[in-house]
Amino acid sequence: MTYKRGGESKHNKLPTPALDVAFILPDGEVSWSGLLLSKFARLMKAADARVRWGGDWPGFKDRPHFEV
């Protein structure tokens, strides 16, 4: 979900330099767990230091958001 207008979000560019992440749990439930997202962010940033995680932003924390 974004409050940006069409074309203003990095999600709207090709190739897309941003993505939002959610997890599908074994029971089929979708989770946006802050704990899971912070663990995933550590893995993503370890794989490529250029990854920017919305959970690191000052102010509003957009934990599902990753810029690659």
C-alpha cells in the first residue's frame, strides 16, 4: 500500500528498484511480523550493502519496504 500517486512510487518504475515483503506462514496465514522482517532485512543487507530497508528510516518505519 502506498499513499503516492501513480508514477511517484519506486514500485512504478521498470525495472522496479523497490519491493514490499510479506511472509506466508506454514498454516497459510500472511504475516508482516516486525521480527521476521528485521531478520530478513539483516539477510538482505548482508547479501548487498546497497539494499535500503524501510525499517531503518527515521520517523515512519515502513518495515515491509526494501529498495534494491
